[in-house]
Amino acid sequence: MENSLKDYIEANIPELSGRMYPVMVVAPEEGINVAYTFTDISADHLNQSQLTLNVICDDYDSGMEIHRKIQSILAMEEDEPFVVFGNVRFRSRLSSGGGRIYNEENQKWELSKYYIIDWRMKNV
């Protein structure tokens, strides 16, 4: 599921293609990057997981614009149909929390948001 969701974001927001990294960013000096973590909450017929997206960037406004683009594809209404992408069906919503910090060490903004993902594998 984790790779399918990453691929879905990159397919819908081309400027993030090749710039999404699990857990931590490999080359933070290069433009806008996204570190993500995927945490399982429950496993059943319909699984639930939390996706944390940490946009790392030089410019606060550019980072927030990336979050707005992500939100436009991941913050779904409760009555929207599930998205089918690859071998996964999912519906997601923006969760509360997140944060903004300026990392003095690498001179970058780190802008985090959380999404709750309801999902299941296709044909299961």
C-alpha cells in the first residue's frame, strides 16, 4: 500500500516525482522534497493507516503550495468513492495535527500534515 500511495501522489503531482523518500530525505539541499511515514492503525477487511507527509523546502510558501496540491488529491469527502490505483483501493482524509518548524541546521522548513487512509488490496 505504501508504494502505491507514493506512486499515486507522484503521478498526480509530477514535480514530486523522484522527490519522495521514506522516513527521511536523502538530498535535502535540492529543492522541495517530501519525507513520508506510513503507520498501520488497524487491519481488517478494510485496513486503516496514517500517512505523515513532511514537506522539506527552502521557502515556506512553496512548501505550503505543495501541501495544498497534496490535499487536493488526498483530502476526500466521506461520501466520495474509493480511488483505485495499482492494486489498491483507498479513501483518505486530512487528520488534525501536523506542524511547521524551521530547521536551523540545514536552513529548511519542515511542514508536516497527517492523513488517515482507509484501504484494501484489490481482488481480496
